Amino acid sequence: MSRMRTLRKQAPVLLEATKEALRYLLRQDPHTLESEEKKRQDLMAVLKQAIDAAEPPVFDERETSMRLVMTPASWRALDKILTERADRNRDDKMVYDAVHEGLKESKQRIYVTLPINHVVLRRLKFILSHTSTSDQEKSFKRMAAEIEKDGLSKNPMEILAQMGL
């Protein structure tokens, strides 16, 4: 058997042994000598880093964010409203920054990825519901409903618990 094949075969066993060693060190009482405790802490940090490199924590961005899809005309109307409001209010400035941070444009659609931040989502929903222009009323109401359904219905603490962070 080749060396690489042997290493791959033994990798899960080594990972489990590393996890058990870390658990053992965590259960121990701290050393009375400061130099020994420092060595123990350094060893635990090395073990944790090796475990994270071999088996990164589960993190699914789709669970912690939501995506709005709109036409370029809807985006121009929304951007104009957000730009005007950002100068007047700190909360609206936060919404403006969040929307522009998650902005992706294609020829036919605009995609805005927003983190599950209830302050930003509530404010954006309010803006969409109360400041729509007559030609964008339908799309703004649709996006406000999406925010309610896909964003505000999620509890950030439950998302973190599901992901095991």
C-alpha cells in the first residue's frame, strides 16, 4: 500500500485521537506551575487548530442571510430612495450600507444578499412598504413580504445553535 493511501486510511483515526486528547486536556485541572499551564494551553491551541483544519465547523451562509432579487428598474428606484434617506437617519444609513455591501448585478437581475439582522431587515421592510413609487409598488410589496417570510421569521440565536457555533 502506498504511503498516501495509508495516511488517508489512518486520517479519521488520527482525527478522533486528536479530539479525545483535546477533551482530556480540557477536563484536567489547571497546573499549579504557571510554566506548565502555559505548555498545556499551547498544546490545547495546537490540537484545536489541527482539528479545525481537518474538520472545519459547519457554516452555511444561506442560513444566516437572505437574498432579494429585483429588476434593474426596481433597483434604481430602491437605490434612489435609500440614498435620499441615508443622509437623514442613522438607521437608514445602516440599511443603505447593508444593501450595497451585498449587491451583485447581472444584465437582467439585481441580487441583494442581506445578513439576518433584524434591525436592518425591519427598517428595509418599512421602507419598501411605505415609500414605493406607483410603478414599483408590486415589486416593493413582494420584497417586503419576502423579508418578513425569509428574514424576520428567523431567530439569529436559533441559527447559531443549529450550526453549532
